[in-house]
Amino acid sequence: MFEILREIRKVSDIKLLDTKQLELLSKDIRKFLIKSITKTGGHLASNLGVVELTLALHYVFDSPKDKIIWDVGHQTYTHKILTSRKTKFNTLRQFEGLSGFLKRHESPHDIFETGHSSTSISAAFGIATARDLQNQHFHVLAVIGDGALTGGMAFEALNHAGRSNTNLIVILNDNEMSISKNVGGMSRYLTSLRTNQKYQRSKVNLVKFLSKIPKIGKMLMGTIKHTKNSLKNLFIKRTIFEQMGFKYFGPIDGHNIDELIKVLSVTKELNGPILIHVNTLKGKGYFLAEKEPTKYHGIASKNSKLTYTFSDAFGDAMVKLASKNKKIVGITAAMTEGVGLKEFSEQFPDRFFDVAIAEQHAVTFACGLAIDGIRPVVAIYSSFLQRAYDQILHDCALQNLPVIFAIDRSGLVGEDGQTHQGIFDIAYLSHIPNMVILSPKCPLEIESALNYALMKNGPVAIRYPRGSSPKTKLQSIDYLKNSAPLLHIEGKNILILATGKATIWALDVCNYLKIDYNIHAGLAEIAMISPLDVDSLVSLVNPYDVIVTIEDHVLIGGFSSLIINALISKNISKKYIQFGYKNGIIEHGKIEKVLEKNQLQPHQIAETIKYKIQEL
């Protein structure tokens, strides 16, 4: 098994292989990926789809001298295998192991770190421009998927690069999928290019036709270079990419190594911006992944257990509420399954909008709906919603429009790592005017939070974590009845304040303090982070000397900042102990391991509290 793959120790080794050997190597790599990823978890379908493309890129170009910029970066497992990281795949996405995305500290072949989509062309064009300014000589390539091409930033970069004379190659990896199936005008346009080969045939047939004309045929062919654009306009419908200034090649079979190598070798010698359109099959070589690429986009490790998640609860609540309220619509940005809206999309297709990877558009589109009486619910991951900050502020909040933001993956996300950790949303939302922020601690509170949000006439954000939460005996929050700070446990001298899932951590901290250190701490939950009920908060903290805050968020601008600032504004003097992330760069790994490294496991928090109060 892995006869050829076993001999590949560095990327230059593949240059010694012929086409047949490269085809066998691609089969080895697919078997290796399937075997490895089903154990560790990771992005399976996307990586199976780009094996030949990755081999061809590294065969023709000389990385890291030539710079290959991968959009998103979750499809770079073959790239990592070829660049001497094959033996580390048993640590993929594990704590202190190999990242599931590009990381510059891992390898000089990882040129630009990515995690969110639609950035590769901008970064590649910047690198190419820097190269030219410094009179350097190397090739720069951006590899972007058709899903990422729906993001506005990609068009901004195409528009800029296309009007330049800069040598830049953009590889469009077209597999008709991002995480969910691609939608929208660009998807239809690429489909038309895939299914209609007239464009490429027209160029070939034109040359053949001219060559057969007696006497003047060769002369016409000789002058064709000078009248290329005019002839194209007369005989051939130009692609949008050519209209933007790119030389267009494709569509090309992305699983035909010989064809890929030939096209890449030719374009390598050309000048100016070039776009190569490559067709690939997501999940290639694994029947289940080919059949259901969305399901196998990312898979959990063998040890993962399925539970009722916050996303499940959100999806169920949306279906239930929408069946009673015809003004409710669901909006997401290429994350239908991820945010739990698949059933909603099937039951209410006319009220469901997947806007593709366009978070900014999603928010302002929702604002337009809200202006005319619709109740839009925008469901986007916390780290992706960061991209729409300006729209949340200017288009939604300043107009006080009733848009509901269902913010999935708030807090740690674990194996996806630093680009996906949802640990900034309180900071970027809490200072926005008119914004209400709710933070349910368990899936059962999601429906109540949505009901409350629907009663409000302004923007409401409901933030909740990835996955589920441990079972708890803590009282559930009914936002319609009472959203004020809730005291779960009365204590002596010490009061712990927490929000969301961290409330359940805080309960464990109380138990450790009581059992291990005979410290009886109180516990209060702040289910509505903004606006804070400051008067209730003051009454709650008055009997206590030490206030402890616990959050699944960065400390600067987070939950503790809101609490302490509110109390200081009322001239309340207390001793404070804060627990959260001191550094916003949180590596990948199981959440339990990441919490342990940051001294945020409940037993670690309890021990720290014990020492801190001795120092106070």
C-alpha cells in the first residue's frame, strides 16, 4: 500500500515521476487521506477533489520560490503531504498537532494563512506587486473555489488585478460546491461555461477556417494577434474574466494530470493576469463523499458522539415559529446545513435565502426585508459575521431595524483553530447602538431567545456555541418572562458571574470550590449581555466583596469588561477576578485541551480563585 507515496519525502520528488506514476500517486494520496481523516476528523471531500490539481501545481511550479496561495486553506492536505508533513497526519487538527489550515510556522510552503474565503486573489496580487516593485522573479498563483468566488472581495481583487499588467495566475477550482451547494448568478454562469464548450471550440475552429483560405489565409492568421479583441467580439462571446482583463483558459478536466500539466506549463510562460478554469469533483475517489459532498465536507473523528446541538435547536425553533408567523424568513451565507436551516429551507423554500459567501450582502439584504415589515433571521457563524461589521452598524443598528442575528459557533470551536474561534462577538457587538445581545446556556433556551427577539423592534443578536452543552440542573431562562440577572446559588463573600455556556462551567467551579477548598461561592447568570440591567446587577453584587467573571471570550471588550464598567459607572467598588482568553490567538485542538492550556478548566479556575482571594 502507498508504494509511490512512500517514496515522496519532499515536494521535488514528484518531478522525477512520469504521468502514469503521478496518476498512481494520486490514488495513493486518496487512500491515505480517507484512512487518515476518518480517524482524526477533518475536511474530507474538498481535499479528495484537488489531488491531481495539487500534484500538477507542484510538478510545474517550484514551491516555495513560486508562491501558491490557497483560498480558505481547508483543501490543502495534499499540499501538506507533498511538503514533508505526511508523517504528522495522525496529529491533524489535534492539540499542538498539524493544523487543518495553512500555517506559516509549519512550513515555508504555506505562504499565506487563510481560514475565511475569498481572500486568495487579493493576497496573491499583493505578493505579485511586491515582487515587481523589488525586481524579483517568481510565479504567483491563487487557487480559489467557485464557492469562494461568490464573495465580493474576490471580485474586488479580480477588478484590480485585471486592469494591471502584473503576471498572476488564478486557478478557479470549480466543483459546484462550497460547504453547501453553490447558489446564485455566478454559479449559473460557471455552469454555462462547464456545459457549453463552444467558446473554446470557436477559437480553434476560427484558426482552422482561416488556414484553409487560399492565399490570404496565412496573412489573416498573421494579423490575428493585432486584431484579437475585435475578432473575439465578432465571433466569440467573451467570458466575464476576459472582460475584466484576464486571459481565460478552460474549462479543463481537473482530474486529468497530463492536461493540467500541459496547460500550466503553457500559461507559465505567458505575461499578464491569467485565469485557468478547472473542473473537479468534490469527494473524488470516495463514493459516499461524491454522492453527498456536503455531508462529507468536514467529518468528525471516530470518537465523536452525536448530540442535540444548539444548531439543531435553532433549526427546530425556526421551523416551529415560521409555521405560525409567515413574516419570518431565514438567511444564511452558504451554510444551510451548518447553521441548522436545512429543514427550514425545505419546508419554506420561498422564505429561505442562501446568499452564497456574502456576509455583508446578507446583513444589508436582511435590512431591506426588515424595512418593509418582514422578520429576517440571519444565521452566520461568529467568526464569519465579523466580515459584516460595517453593515451591522450602519445599515442595521443606526436605523434600529428588527433584524435577528443567530450567531452560531460563538466561543471556542476547537479543531478548526484560530481563524474560526468565535471569541470576539461580544466585543464587536456590545458597543453597537440599539443592539440587544442574548446568550443562552443550553439548546433548550434557543426557542425562548428567538421568541423574545421577535417581540423586539430593533436588532437582536443571539450568540451560542458549537455543539451541545452538558446536562445541567440550573434553571432555564425564559426570556419573555425575565431576562434580568438570575441568581442560581447564594454564596458567602464571593459571587461568580457568567454568561452562556460558561455558566455551566461556573457551576462546576462552585462545586470544586466548595468540595476542595470549603469556599461557598454564589453563582449568577447574565443571560442578556446588552443592554445590561445595571440596577439589578448592582443589587445582585452588593452583598459580596469579590466578583468573579467567567466567559468563553477574549477579556478585552468582552463580558467582564461590560460587567466591571457598568459597576464602576455606579461607583461600586469590588475586588475583581476575571477568567477568559488573555490572547485572541487560540490554537486548534479539542476544546478541553485548549481550555486546559489557558487555565480555564473548572478545577483550574477554582484553584486560581483560592490563591487570588488569599492575595486580596
